[in-house]
Amino acid sequence: MPNRLTGSQSPYLLQHKDNPVDWYEWGEEAFAKAREEDKPIFLSIGYSTCHWCHVMAHESFEDEEVARLMNEAFVNIKLDREERPDIDQIYMTVCQMMTGQGGWPLTIVMTPEKEPFFAATYLPRDTRHGRIGMTDLVPRIQQAWEQERDRVAQTAATLTNRLRSASEHTPAEREPDLDDIEAAAQQLMRSYDKTHGGFGSAPKFPSPHRMSLLLRYAHRTDDDEAVRQVTSTLGAMRRGGLFDQVGFGFHRYSTDVEWKLPHFEKMLYDQATLMLAFTEAYLASGEAWLASTVEDVFTYLQRDLRSPQGAYFSAEDADSEGREGAFYVWTAEELRSALPEESQDFLFDLFNIKEEGNFLDEATRQRTGENVLHQNESLSEVADRHGLSESEGQQVWKDVRERLLELREGRERPGLDDKILTDWNGLVIAALAKAGAAMDNEAYLRAAEDSVAFIRKEMTLPDGRLLHRYRNGKAGITGKLDDYAFYIWGLLNLYEATFEPALLATALQLTEIVREDFASAEGGFFMATDESDLLARPKEAYDGAIPSGNSVMFQNLMRLARMTGETELEEEAARIGRFFGEHISKQPTGFTAMLCGVDLAVGPTKEVVLAGDRETYELQEMAGLVRRAFHPRTVLLHAPSDGSMDALSPFTANYEPVDGKATAYVCQNFSCDQPTTVREVLAEQLERTSS
């Protein structure tokens, strides 16, 4: 019989609805039962596309004996980390405190008062290779709970005190500054892998915000090496197995140092943040392949992750047919039967196809006889070796790729996590708007507008506050800091791309809600508005797989301060910087998205206001000078003649067209150049004020 999870909206929880484990959702019912029966809570946190979550579920949670032990010893709770990132953050911090590492599945055992005393990640059914198994662990914890309660209580109290104190400290007197940007950039550049690209060793994660910081550092210092490291890293990712060469889109991370062998899940947030990184690198370098990669990712998003309503689903699984990567890998025999005979040698060479396979099973590290398509060399180099021109080689691969995509659609598809999250859609809006403006691509902008329309209609309450999750026609879960921060980011990017005042108005309204609902007296923003069901109220700035909400709000506040002239927004950003300043100085590479905001705060910044009819060719050409170049410390505004921006950005009210022509006003450091109606003069002003 299905358990209590059968009524959940979470795809992850629904994966466990037929487990023999007596699962509860997070809520008072579970905690009341634990208090009533004097049992500890077994909290299992994961997400629907997590490979090792699937492994643990199959080995342990589907096992009758393990389930019997768990049901006798615990009250068991399943939690989707993507639905409740605030709870996940609390107990992931606990896991890192106790074990020195973290990850998913996350396993926590805690008191009925939510105080943890045991933490781990993946656990097998039986003890092996030094990792305790569930059949040994559960009886040990049950015995400790029943016979050593004082020791358990002391451990729980100590961890809880450490956890609560983590978000309570005296802010630093100094704000983060150029020295922190310099330190982060230099540390990253020293860790650069000169052979394979990327920063550090395996496993290699994309970490796009690190590359965004390096591009800003390069822009500020004219350091061409920083740009080269970014473009080389992005090129290695694009050529490697991290990128789905047949269907497009990026996988989660590379298990090896060469970007060849990926962890195969595809996350919406990776597509968005990498689109941003590729777009900024394109603006900084002008290399066309970066723009074409953005187009490929857009193709993937529209084909496989876009919902019928215009927003985007969360992820695709790593697993199908009961194993990881089955949808994406190919045997040499499969490829040979699919490829024209005359192009087989070229394509086997291009994508490093081996008869024995090039794919290693992550658990056994043994070859499976299958291949992950990846390139060690550029297509032009391989084509030349086979007597083909670059264009001929591209056409051969284009024709074959379409054939392989068709064949692959006949396979069992990985599972789709079809919930829609406001925060991750905010990232997509930010990426599409930035790319649409940079590449003058209306399709990107229309897609961003569709997602905004969905959030406005389905995920926004009458008072303007946001909800976090939507699925099966139902929106729910109170919005978290990331929902507001990432959505505001998207709105600001889309405003600069379209000059639609309502977007800026919504961004300002949501910013006031953030300041009202999430702010703390010491500085910085809490992850959640309500701590009633939380052990502690987390406040996070570390930039991990995605930027933190505090880092993005820092950038948002600085941009809005420049757009509106409201200096109190800049002071709010400064308070964030001071609160996290000590952490940043100790580990600058852990806060690279925050330091992108610091780059804007330190300046010099420039405000470009365009006056006139926004639909005219002349004004759009002026806007393109800003949008289609890398100006990371610039904000772009439109001053329409109807006064619709006067309340949002009062200082623009005085900017009017000269002689009825589209006119640009460029200001920096509280002084402005002479207005100009000449595109070439604007270009000179932008260059002169860009240092």
C-alpha cells in the first residue's frame, strides 16, 4: 500500500510513496508522533534527480528488513531539498560540522525537538568498505537513544548551539573591497588547470559565478590571462562530456579532471547560470562559439524543460533503465549502425569513440563498453586530418546528430522533475534577458517574458509576495530569499533589455518585501521569513552550485541604487558586505558572486540614460552599444516622454531628447558628460568611462 507521501506535490517524495518505510512529510504530525512515542526522527533529504538518492532508496528504503528496523526505531521524514532549501541548509551545515563534508542523500537523526545528533550522506544497506550500513546503524542509534539518552542529549544540545551561533556574529567594521576581489581572482588563477581547463581537481563543477568574477577582474585590470582562462574553461566544458553533444544542455558536474565523464542529471539552474557565463564571456571576448553555445542551451530548454505555460521545469534525472547515464551513452556498435559508412572514421575520431568504451562506471571504475561523446580537439582540427574543410565537417556532424537524436528518443527517457520553482525560473529569466540583449535575439526575450508572466499569474499572491513551488496546477510554499533575489535579478536584466517600466516597478516592490520580511538587525538577509518550524534561522552567503540569495541581493541593491538614486539601497548592500566581510576575507573564492556585487559597489559605475521613443532605430542602436559590449559596472535606463519612469527613477525626469532626437546621457561618479545624439560620441563616452 502507498504510504503517506502519496498525496505530495513533490516528484521526489512521490518516488518514495511505495516504500515500506512509514514516511511522513515534514510537519507537526510527525513531530507530535515522535514526542508521543518518545522516538527520534530519521530525516532523509534529497531531490528527484539525485543518483545516489536513488541508490540508497533501492538498497535500503525499498528493503523490507531495513524498513522494519526504521519503523520500529524512528519516526521517518522525507524532505525534498528543492522545496525546502531552508531546512536543507540547516541540516547540511550540521552534516558538515559533524563529518567535514556534505552531499545528498543527506541523512540526519534528531530529537523530536529537531535537534540533531547524527549526520551522514549515502548509507548502504549493509556495512562495507568502512561505511556503516543501515542494518547496523539503526539498532545502534536505537540503543543509544534508549540507554545513553544523556550523551545523545548533550551532543544534540552542543550541535544546536553551534548551529544557532553560526548566523549570529558582530559584523566586520570594514566592507569587502578591491583587495578581496584581487585575492579571489589570484587564488582562482593559481588553481587553474592549464591542461584541461577549470579550477582545481576532480570532481569539477561548473561554478559559473567564479568565471563572472574573473571577467570583472579582467575588465578592471586589463588582465587578458583571466579572460583566456575563462574562455578556455568554457571551451573545455562545451567540448567535453559535461555537455550533451547530441541533445544539448549541460550535465551537473564532471567526475574526472578532463570534463569527459559527467554526473548525468541536468539541472535548470546549471543551464541558466552557464548561459549567463557564456554570454558574459562572449561580450568580453567576441568569440562566436560562445554565442552558439547559448543558442544550443536555449534549444534544449525550449525542447525539454519548458512547460506548456511558459515557465521551466526543474531537472532531468541522471538515471533511466535502472542505471545512470543509460540515455546518453553509446556502444561503438550502436554508432556504427547509425552512421553513414563514409563518415564513421571522422566521427569516431572527433568524439573519441572506443570499441571497448570510454565510460567508466562511477561505483566500480570499470569500463562498461559504452561511450560518452566528447572532443579532445576542435572539429576543424579533426576535419582537416580527414581531408574535410571545417564547414564540411560541421555539416556531417549536423546530419548525424539529428539522426542520433531521433534514435535516442526511442530510448526510455530519464525522469523529469516537473515542478516549477520561482528562484530557478528567476535565474533563467536573468540569463535569457542578458543573452537576448547581448545577441539582439527576440526569441530569448519572449521566452523570458513568458516566464515572468507565469510567475506573475501563478506564483504571486495578491499582496505581491511570492510562492516557491508550482506543480499540477497548484502553487504553494512561502517564498524564500532566493525566490525574491533571483526573480529580481531576472526582472532587472529584462528591464535593461526591453525598457518596460513595469519590470522595474515590480523589482522595487519585491525589494521592499525582502527588506521587510527577511532582514536582520545585524545585516544580511535570512533564507526564510518564518522560523516557526525551523531549529534555527539560517543566513547564508556562500556561493556554491548557485549564487547565494544574499550575494544576488547585494548586486540587486547596488543596481537599484544606481537606477533610482536611492542611497539607502546602497547602504543596505553595505550592511550585507559588513556582516559577511570576515568570512569573505578568510575565503574569498567562496563568495565570488558577492564579490561581483562588490565590484559594482567599489566602482567606478556609470549610468546611461536614453531619452526618446524606445521603439526608434536610433535609440535602439544607442542601447545596443551598452547591451552588446561587456560593461559590468553600468546600468542602462530609458527616460520616456510620458513620465512613466519619473516615480521609479526621479533623476531621469530631467532627461529629454535634444532637438527631438534620441539622446544619451552618460554619468559617472556623480558627474555627467554632455548629452549626445551621435552614436559614435556615445561609444567614446562609454569607452572613456569604462575603466
